[in-house]
Amino acid sequence: MLRKGCLLAGAFFVLGCGGKSGPAGGDDSGVVLTYWPAPNAQEVQLADSLVRVWNRLHPGIQVRMQPIPVSQSTEEVLLAAIAGKTTPDVCSNIWPGSLHDFTQAGGLIALDRFPDFDSVAAGRTPSPLLETFRSADGHFYQIPWKTNPVMMFYNVELLESAGVREVPRTYGEFLAAGAKVSRDTSGDGQTDIWMGERDIRPIWWQRWFDFYSFYIAASGGRTLFDKGEVAFDTPAGVQVMGFFQECYRRGYFPRTFYQGGDPFLLGKKATHFAGPWQIAAMQKFAPTMRFGVAPLPVPDGYEGPVYTYGDYKNIAVFSTTRHPAEAWAFVRFLVTAQHDLLLLELCNQMPVRGDLLSNPLFGEYFQRNPKMAQFARQVPTTRGMDVVPDLKEIFDGIAQAYERSAVYGAIPPEQAVADAARRARAIIEWNK
Amino acid sequence: MRKLRSSEKTAYGLILPYVLFFLAFAAYPLVFSLVLMFHRWNIVTPMEWIGLKNFSRLAGDPLFFKSLGNTLVFLGFHIPLQVTVALAFALLLNSRIRGRGFFRAVYFFPVVVSGVAVTILWQQLYAFDNGVLNSILTSFGMPRVPWLVDSSVAMASIALMATWKNVGIYIVLFLAGLQNISRELYEAAELDGASPWQVFFSITLPMLNPTIIVIVVLSTIGGFSLFIEPYVLTGGGPMQSTLSGMLYIYNQAFYFNHMGYAATLGFVYAMIILAVVLLQRKLIESEPVQ
Amino acid sequence: MKNLWKYAGLLLGAVVFGYPFLWMIAGSFKPEMEIARLGLWSDHFTAQGYTLVISKIPIARAFVNSILVSLCVTGSVVLFGSMVGYALARLRFGGRRVLYLVILFTMMIPFQIVLIPQYILMVKLGWTDTYLALVAPTMMSAFSIVLFRQFFMAIPQALIDAARIDGCSELRILFTVVWPLSRPVIVTVAVLTFMTSWNEVLWPLMVVRERSLMTMPQIVTLFTIGGEAESQLGALLAAATLLSLPVIIAYAFFQRYFIESMASSGLKG
């Protein structure tokens, strides 16, 4: 009886001592880090697995994962947390476009203060790409984690049946293909097969999948800004705007808001500009469709590798952390090759690595998923967002110019680009 | 300070709640808005003083001027339509007819229904592909009208909808105004042998001047406050042709989190409304009333 | 003959202003394919629009919220409006003229200028996503004060004097003597206030994000633009009908009060 009591008391004592240090219960001097992954199911699952492994390996540094509420955008939640000083130690859902707001509010710590940052970051991500993540003050407040490069999906059936034998690589080839593909197959006088389709509403983030990706491609890897100044009112910008204007003017893209489901999945359009997530959608909703993945079309006469927009999510450590070195150790843990492989396998998301196709570790995955290999090839030539204020409104300006010029043909492409640039300059000026 | 009479104490007691309310919801917001206009603020991070930058931005903001232009287009359709339709029905109702109460009730009904319900209803009327109006037109062999999808038509369509919703109030107002015109004036005119048109233009219309002013002023204020219709129907498009002032303020505040700039916009719009209303009263009142 | 034209015009008006609502209600019960038709009849009436609406949004809850908020606001506006109106009309106190001018002034302020600061005030007070935010900013109305004052000024002084001699406090006079005589103005203010409060949608959109607190017009708005209707026109019309239902019922009984309230207030405006 007494022995039982002692055992019970002992158990309570041990459990009681667990206290705040988390499930695996370390001693009171243990470090506890909070980690916020992205709120979608696969990433939560990935985060869960990684955190479990970490916690087993590091009893003294426990990580507690907390999912971000789904109802709000991560940017809003993080910004509010920065203001209220309730930020986690680590978050892996950092959209580079919000970096300006986060750093201006003093919410992040510079990661390059850690001596091994260079070897970790540069060893993983090829240098020209890595440089794009450096902030204006020369420091890195984020480390690139995963990317969704925007590429062109194409419906093999639709192209072949229209007599298009090669996947279009330039604007000229694309428009020529468009002439053959966009047609009326039901005899009611209205086109029902389209070369492509884009959301015609001036929604700011939709432009990432037309104007912005194509601009990065057409300009050979340049983004909208150069050292904080507007730099997209260039011939490349005009070419991109003009290309889309032609697509609509010639009737290759529908000038209406398409209702009734995704036209690419339904086999109603031949091309679709999207990232690797589309592959999962294809497998689920159109498993029998023969499709391919190719780099985005570029202006005629363009030479060199094809760049594109990579929708990144990066990892950052917040300034409220009381254990920066431990937090950085956890970040290092997240970006090891093994765990990048898990990112591929569990979430089908592309780690920002330069050695995806050369490292034997990933060989088997890419053999099983040849379409993903296309995206892997594209990774080094992706570019992201500039670290400038009010990106949302700047893209809103681009979206409105795109609507006027490309969709409705109301103004020539030169004017559209000039308008968008003027508005972007006014916004930057206002923010100084 | 002299001692308060007991009736004064009671009076102060009665008005105290309102005074507090006024301070909290009228005085404070006014003062704060004047402060906010000189700052940049996204609510989360601290306010930043930027002097007159909001104003210089506004002066060069094509969307601000677009919204003003759109409002003018709206009012240009809405006010004349409102006045003529309301007057027409009021004249009909004012004559010797049966069932006046019934008709008045039907005409007034759209006024009390929620703007949201009316907007959803008209969304179906105005739909391009299979909307009710276009279905009627195509059944007569006429081409479909791009009510909300053509930038030169969209705002006029919204003006038509707004007229339909609100004209009931003005029918009632005109009716009351008409019934206030003394019979003697009409009898005198009849004795003079005036034609109905002459009677209308020299007696009826001038006597209705005050009512017309009310309609024009209220419609103008309503036009500047347009929000839920473009918000639901068009999102401000196509090509920003239905972007109203209120919608632009809402977007700046809640979409882009520019509280200071939104406050500046609000202030400028308010000043414009006041100026326009004052001008309208002067212009319409200046017509001499016999 | 002239009469025939008049009736034709009046009937046309009745069709133009009344038929769309009948169409809306009928359309909410029609299958998708038949909605665009002009007629009211369908061979396949269905309630699928309504089931979609009810399954996607807490519309009953929103209805309750709207009732709660509108009743509170109406009660409060009538109470405080009559109090201040009475003080301005029948009591003498220092600053009476100033107060009246201030009240007239607040009626002239376009709301565009106070909207954003009022929202920020709600945020600062922590009142966002609460009923307070929906009720407080409209719980008193300068317009109602003006209406009450105007009406109260016409009440015979003798009645009030008699009550004072009896030893009634001013508050008791207000509620027991003045109010019973003020049915027209109370009804006018109540009807106008309730209607305005019920239909208010911009303010709730700003201060309430929590679905369980949303008002009926607000939740129907979000249902319409948020895509939850899954492009089912029947569901959209059902939502609009449900939103209009309380007003239709109230109008059927109190239509006279609605019209007369508007008319009497408009003339003063």
C-alpha cells in the first residue's frame, strides 16, 4: 500500500516537474521554442513529423508547434503578433513580399550573424538566387525554404489535334499556335476551345501568374524594382503587356469570367500558367489528361535561360526569441537535405536547392515524379518579390493597367506600363 | 459660478448622455481624423508623421479623380431621372384616381427593402448572359446590353438601379408638396385661360422648388455615399468605372491598410460634398418664386 | 379617356416597382434553368436554394443579431432623443442655443469624414467583434433630437405646468405626460431608426469579422460575393428573399407608418 502510494507520488512529482517544458518533459532549464508552420494540412503534417524527430534528438531544446489560424492571412497574423510581441521563435510561412513590413517593425533578427549561415545558405541555394533574398541593409532576415515556380502546363491532346507539333517557346510561336487552337468546336458560333485563359478581374495577386512571371522571363531574371526604384517600364515590360493584349485581341483568351470549374481541368484551354501544386490537382480531377510542363514563352529573339516567378515561402526567426542560437539550430535542421526530401514527398513542394537533380538523395523521387523534375530544373532561375513597401497596392496598379490594356485593349501597352510605373513611383514616394 | 437652478440641473442631467455620446462619436472622430490625415498608419505598427504627404499623394492620385468622375456620371443620370420619374408619378397620384393608397404603397416598397437584397435582385436582372433584361431583349431579337460589363454603361446601370430603389420617397415628397399648393392659384390660372403646360411651368414647378432642392441634395449625398452596389455588383470595375468614393476609401483602409490616407480621402470627399450641396442650394434657390 | 391613360401609367409603375420582388421570391423557388424566365410559375418548384443558404451561413443567427441590434438602437434613439428634445424644447439652461447649433452641425457632417476614425476608436476600445460596436455609434441621433424638439415645442404649456405643480420631476413629465401625446413623432422616429439600423451594412462589414455576430444584410453580402453560393442563382435569390422577409411582413402591417415617417421627416430636411 505504502509502496503504491510512493510510486504514485513519485509519478505525480515527475509529471508535475514537466510543467511548461512540453510533452517530452525535460528539466526546468530546458529551452522551449515555438514554431509556426503554414496552416495547410500537408505542411502541418510535415511540421509535426519534423518536430517530433527534433524533440527526440534534442531533449534540452524542445520545439512546440502551433498552427496559424486559417481564417486570416499569415501576413496579418504575423504583423499583429509583431506589434503585440507575441511572435513565435520560428516561422516557416514567411512570404518574402511582407519582409519589408516585418523588418520595418523590427520583428526579425538577421540570420547572417550566425557564423555558419553562409555555408548553410550558400551550400543549399545557388548564389545569384540567394542574393535576391538579401535585404537593402545587406543582411539576410530570411532563409529561402520552398518555392513554386510558375511554368506553363499544356494539354497535349488539344495541341496535337489542332496541328501544333511543338510546344511554343516564344510569343510568336504561342500566338501562331493560338490561331490554330482557339476555335469553335460545337458549331454555335462561339469559341469553346481556348489557347489559354486568365482571370480578367484586376485582382492583384493574379498578376503573379501572367504579367509578373512573364516579365521576369522576358527581362532575363529582373524583378520590378532595382535597388528600391521602379524599374519595370522597360521594353521587356511593354513586350509582356503587348503579348497579353494580342492574346485577348485575337480572341485566343476569353474575355469573360469563366464559370463552371477550372477550364484546364475540363480540357477547355490548352495552356495554364501555374506551379507544382497543379500536378496534384491534375491527378485528382483529370487523371487521364495527357499534359506536359514547359518553361514560359519568351519574346521572339530572346536568348538565354528562361526565368520565372517562384512563389517562395521562407523561414525567419523573430526578434522576440530568447534563444536565437537554438532557434537557428532548428532552422538549420529544417533545411537539411533529408528534410528537403520530406518536403518533396509529403507536400510535393520544391525546396530552394540547387542540387535537386544532381544529388542522388532526390534521384528516386524525381524518377517517380518526372513532371516535378521539370520544376526542379527551373528552381535556380526563379526570382521573387522585391523588398519594398506596399507591394499589394503596387500590384493592384499593375492589375488595373493590365485590365485596361491587355484585357480590354483600351490603351496601348506602352501607356499601360507607364501608368503602372507612375502609380508605383507615387506609392514608393509616399512611403519614404 | 452661480448656483444652478434645479431645473437647470435636470436639464443638464437629461442632456448629459448625449453630450458624452457627442464627445465620443462626433467630436473625437472629427479631431482624430484631422490628426490622422498627417500620418501614415496601418493600425498595427506605430503612427508615422508624414506631414502633407497624404495630400500630395491625393492630388496626383488618378483613382481619386476617377472616383469623382464616376460619381458625377452617377449623379448625372440619377438626379434628372429621379426628379422626372418622381414628379410624373406624383402628378398621376395627385389627380382624381382610385387606389391611391395602394399605388403609393407599391411605389414606396423598394425604399424600405435592404439595399443588399435590391442589389442581388438587380444582379440577376443585369446579368449579361442569361439575365432577365437581356433575355427579354433577345426574345425580341434585340442585342444584349452589357449592363455591368462595359465600362461606359456600368455606372449608368447602377444609377438606374438606385433610382428605382429610391424614387418612392420622392414621389411621396412631391405628393405632399403638390397637395400644399393652394387651390386658389390653380383657379386663378384657369380664369386667366392658362394652358396646362403654362400652369405647370409657372405655378406647379416653382411651388415645388423646395421639394426639388431636397431631392437634389439628398440624391447628391446618396450618390457620394454609394458603396454596397458597386461593392457587390462590380467590385469597382470594369476598368474602375464604378469605383465610388466610399468604395475607394474602404479599399484603402481595409484592403491596403492605409488608415491615414483613407482618413485624408474621407476628409476631402466630405469637403467636396459640403461644397456641392451648398452650391446646389444656391443655384436652385436663386430661381424666384412668385 | 384621359383616365385610362392615367391608370395605365399607374399600373405600369406598379409593375415596374412591384413585379421584380414577386419575381425574386418566385425565382428563389425555381430550379436553376428556369430562373431567367420572366414568369412566376415553374413546374418544378424546389427549396434547394434555401437549403444551400441555410447550410452555408448562420442566417437565423444573423436575423437574431439584426433584431437585437436594431431594437437596442431604436429604443435608445427614442429614449435619448426625446430626453434631449424635451430639454431643448421645454427647459431653460445655459448653453441651450449652443447645444442646438452643435446638434444641427453634427447633422451636416458627411459621414465619410468620421467613418475611419470611428472604426479606429472601436479598435482601440477593443470593441471590434462585439455588439457594442454595432449599437454604440448609432445609439443617439441628432436628427431624432430635432424631430422631438420640434414636436415637443407644440405641446401646450398648461399641461406641463399642471404636472409641475403636482410635483412631478421633469423626467416623469416627459414619460407620463409628453410621451403619450407624442405617438406620431415616436412612431416616426422608431420606424425610421429601425429601418436604417436594419439595413445598415457598411459599418458591420468594418467592425465585425466573426460570423456569429454578423447582421443579416452583412452575412448575405458576404454570401453573395464570397462564392459560397457556388454560382447557384436560386440560392442568391433565396438569401435576398430571406433578407427582405422581415421588412415585407413589417411593411404589410405598418406600411402607412413607413411612408408617413419618411414624408414628414423629409419635409423638415
